[in-house]
Amino acid sequence: MNARAVAAWSAACLFIVLFTTNPAYKALVLAAAIASLAAGAGLNRMRALLTGVVLIAAFATLLNFISAHLGATVLFELPASIPAIGGPYTLEALAAGLSGGVTVGAAIVAAAPFSLMLASHDVMDALPAALSRTGAAIAASLNLVPSVGASFVQVSEAQRLRGWRPRGPRSWAEVIVPVVLSSVESSIQLAESMEARGFGSGPRTALKPSPLRRYDWLLVAASAAAVITFLTAHAAGWAADWYPYPALSAPQLDVASIAACLFLFAPVRTWRSLE
Amino acid sequence: MAIARISHLSYWYPGAEEPALRDVSLLIEAGLTVVSGPSGGGKSTLLRVLNGLVPHFHGGRIAGGAEVEGLDVVSTPTRRLARAVGFVFQDPELQTVYDVVDREVAFGLENIAFPPREMAARVEEALHAAGVDHLAGRSVRTLSGGERQRVALASALAMRPRLVVLDEPTSQLDPEGASMVLDAVRRLVEQGRAAVIAEHRLERLLAHASTSFVVEHGWVSASWPDPGPPAIRSVSSRQGPVAWSLAGVTAGFGGRVVLDSIDAVGHQAEVVALSGPNGGGKTTLLRLIAGALSPMTGKIERRPGRIAYLPQNPTALLHRPTLRAEVSLTLERAGESEPPEAILSELGLLAVAGRYPRDLSCGERQRAALAAVLPGRPSLVLLDEPTRGMDAAARTALIALVSRLRDGGSAIVLATHDSELRSALADRVLMVSAGGVVESESHSVPA
């Protein structure tokens, strides 16, 4: 799997989901992203991600429902004297919140193949030559991330046994300071090791250059087709936008825009065959 | 012919008044060169001169000259010297850039824009030279410490350097991992390469060494290391009442059982050593006794009193501006009136009492962490790999300190791979392995 092809597909998903206000197309993109990721990474590995996405989408929905007191269909009302949350609660605000939640969810799932399906060196190899050193530095620092969590557990346990007790935010300095210092020291040691292996010498090469294969090109083509078709439909006035306010209406659908979204299901087949 | 030549070199770290290296002159030739000396004496600094990390990475002030493979170290950047000198660091986890073994070994070659078509063969050659061909394609995270360190060695060898420098490469490893690395180094030398190694476990290397330097207080002398007097066995003359006990305890993490239905007991004025392979459950057992980990089932009891716990990573403790302040913090919390200088003197740290603990060398840090947890009169002392990175003198000081605490009535539990420490101190040895704990008859059990 080529990281550039994955990037093209992710970008197409993000483009449509952020370009349109129509929740039907957003939902289609979300479905394409979930189906593709399930095909490539498997549902088990997605479980934590999906839980997170549902929670974030629910939070986005709730936030709009509570804060946007607009719309004609009032479901219930809290006294306006209550600061921040007082006022009418409307069906339109709920629908707009749901649409926002789907947007956030689709964006997260569309970007997830980079963490769930690609190794850090795959991503680095896909970067243009000018960014290869930055990429190597990022790949190296990502390797340190798990050690920070382990360090926090170890430091808090060691300090607790030495008599430390959490008593307000300032007391946490005894844990946070060693964790931060240890992380900085780890980074410096890693940088020293990279320097000792010639990092920063100039342009880099790669052990296994990752060329775009036939199925990668197909994915790039499907992603491009999705964007072009959607843009064309929008320019022609077929891909109608959707506004929940002042009164809720059903989103309009057209065949070309649906077809554009369906192109984004292309990885379901290619990523499953790679497995 | 000399591969490296250092002439009248002195070096000061940034802001330091005293030099870390003083008027060093030496030649390094083909074969194995062993560098030894006490912790904080300047071994790591000397090794870093050989690939230019000192002064290019660390900054500071340098006087005199150094040349490696005809390259002037002071004027040649480290990234250029990397082609002539391979370097392996102490901690295998902190020198890994990629998450797959062959990519990791290729990192240096990628940096110097080595032709991709020839790279795979070069990686294969380096993996073979380090004895880890079978690990190609494996995720680095799944490797043991010894395997990781040999991958680091392969990464250094991939550049085909004339000189390979190893800075205490086994200090973080168990005996099996250390053997793997030292055997690989020995093979390299037999293949005709030059290697410089700083190491505390010298017994396996000295027979193969062609040269030896001792580094102490920044002075370097061409002499063979003094192994020091053998540790004197110090056992308990009296055994007190039960200090801690575990009955039918099962424990683990994330649903994984590490220790299964174990029973164990320790007494006041007794040293119990925990032995066994890495991952066998020694640290888990220590954490259970300390009360840092709750058992899934079973019962743990301990006598009331202060617990002194040294974790595997000594830097987990150190955060005060001076070493003296670290010790004072523990004493204040324990409500003890002992002056901090007492334990600092006992561990040979009085001279660095006013220094920032994280600026100390690896071995000194380990002693600093011991000083931070052991002052006063703890009733239960739990030490996880206390001799990691320690030289012979520091180990002798630790043995004396632990003996004093035990004679004062403390119950002591050591998790250690160090057979010398075990032989010197342990009243009893518990083998912790494969989820079980068994009392060992012998003190010289394999770690």
C-alpha cells in the first residue's frame, strides 16, 4: 500500500465532507471511510477509534443543540435567565449538530489509515525529498511516544512510595517535572544517536522505495474522479447545499453527487485484497 | 597503523569549570580496546570524541587535537565522521529510529544517500556480522534488550566503519542479553575490525583485548583495569519477625497473569534476592510487596513503617535542583533528623552533593537515586536492579550500605541479575520465573 495513494483518498474524503453542507453526502463519505478502514485494518483494530469517533460526534451534536437556540421547531425551553444554556431547544439545532458530528467523524476516520494501516516509515517514504529529513525526525519522535506514558506510571509510583501525595495542582510538579525531563533527555539521546548515524548529511535515499502500483493508481484515479464529479455537480447546481435554519427540511439528493461519494468506496476492494 | 590518534586533548562541557578530559594523548589501533574506570570519570566523553559528538553535539570548549581515519575531529562534523566511526549507545530503546529491523539498520545508509540498489545487500551483510540475520523484517518493539542492542550494532556496521565504538552497551541488559552483545563484539574483532568498548563487565572481554585504557577524573592512562577486591559475603546474623508476606497471590496487568498463586515471605534483618529471567515477574513481585500494585487474588501483609523503593529507572525519582536537596526531601518526609551528607558520604557522592542529579553520569545517577530513597531508617527496602551501570567501587559501597540497613533491622528485597551482589548479600534467593516463585538452594543461580 502506497502512502501517497492513501493520502489522495483521504484528501478526497476530507474535501467532500468539508466542502458540502449536505448531511446526506457527509454520511455517505463517513460510510465509505468506515467500510474502507474496516476492509484494510479490520473491525477489531477500529474498535477504539470508533468509540472515540462516536463520543466526539455526540459531543459536537450536544454542543450545538445546547448553544444554538435557533430554529422554528422548539422541542423544549429553559428559562432565558439561566446563563449560557437558557433559551429554546430546537429540532433544527439538533439536526445541525448531528451534521457537524458526522463531519468530524468522517474527517477522523478518513485520516485513520495513516495510523492504523501504515507504518511511520511508509509515510516517511512517501514524503517529497525536501521533507525527508523532517519526516525522519517525526518518525523517530513517534517511537518515543509510548515511553512517555510508561514513564508517567513509573514516576508517579516511585514518588508515591517516596511519600508524595497529590494535594492540588502544584503538587503534581513532582511527577510532571521528572516525566517531562525524562522525555526531553530521551529526545536528546535519540538525536545524538541519529547524528552519530549521519542524519542531516543531505538528500536521503530509501531502502525500499515504495512505487505506486496498479491498485494504487486505481485508488488515486477513483479519488480524483470523486472530487471532479462532486465539484462539477456543485458547479452545475445539482449538488444542493442544505441549511437547517430557520425551518428544517430534508436534504436534496442528486445522482452525480451520490456517484462521486460512491467512488470513495474504492479501497473496500483494493485494501481487502491486500490483506 | 593507528586508526585514531588523540593528542593533548582537554575538554570542558558547556558551563563547566573543571575539564571532563585532561590532556589526553592516546593511539587506537586495530583490535579490541577496552576502556574502564569509575562512573563519572570521563569514559563516555572520551568515546564521544572519537565520532565528534564531543564537541559538535554537546558544545563546550576543546583544546588539543584528535584525528580518526585521517579526519580532524574538531573540524569535521559528526555526520561526516559517521562513515568512519560506528557508535553504539547504552540504552537500546533510545537509539531506535524506525520500527522495523532492516529499515533501522538502513537508516545510516539512507542518511548518506547510499544507492538504494546496493542498500539491501549492505543491510544483510551488517545483520549477518552482528549475528541477527534472522531478525530482518521483525518489529523492533518485539525484540529483547540483547537483540535490540545487536540491531544497534548492525546499524553501526552497515556504514562499514573502520572503528566501532560501544559505550557500556550491556549496562541495561540481563546476563543473557549482555552475552549476546559481547559475543558479537568479540566476533567483530576476530573478523579484523577495530572496536573500542567501555564496559564494567570486563571478565569476558579482557582476554581478547589488545589495548586497555583507564579513565579517571578525566585523566587517561594506558593500563589494565584493577578488578578490585572480591566482594565480602555479608549475611544476617539474626533473623527477625516476618516483615512481609504474600499468600496465594495472583497478579498481572491488562488481564495478563504475571505471577500465579504465589506464596513468599521475608523477615526483618534479612536480605532476600529475587532472581530469574527478564519478564519473569521480579519487578511485579517488588511492586506487590511495596503496595504499588494490587493483587487480583490473595493476601499481602507488611509491617508498618517506611518503604524505600528504587525503581529500575533511577531518573524516575530525580527532580530536585541538587542531589543534597533530593536526599533532604526524603528525610523531611520521613521525619528523620539524619543529615543528608551521611548517606551521600556512604555512597561516595559527597563531592557531587551540590550538583544537579540529572547532570551526573549513568552510574552516578544510579547511586544518586539510591541516596534519594535510602537515607534514615526505612523498615522495608525494595531495590530493582540496584547495580545497573555501577563500577566495582560503587558496588562495594552499596553492599556496605545494604548490610548496615539489614543489621539495623530493615527487611530487604533485591531484584537483581548481578550474581556478585547476590552472593555478597543474599540470605535467601527466590527464583521468579514463568509465573512462579521458588526458593533456591544456591546463591549462584543463573540470573
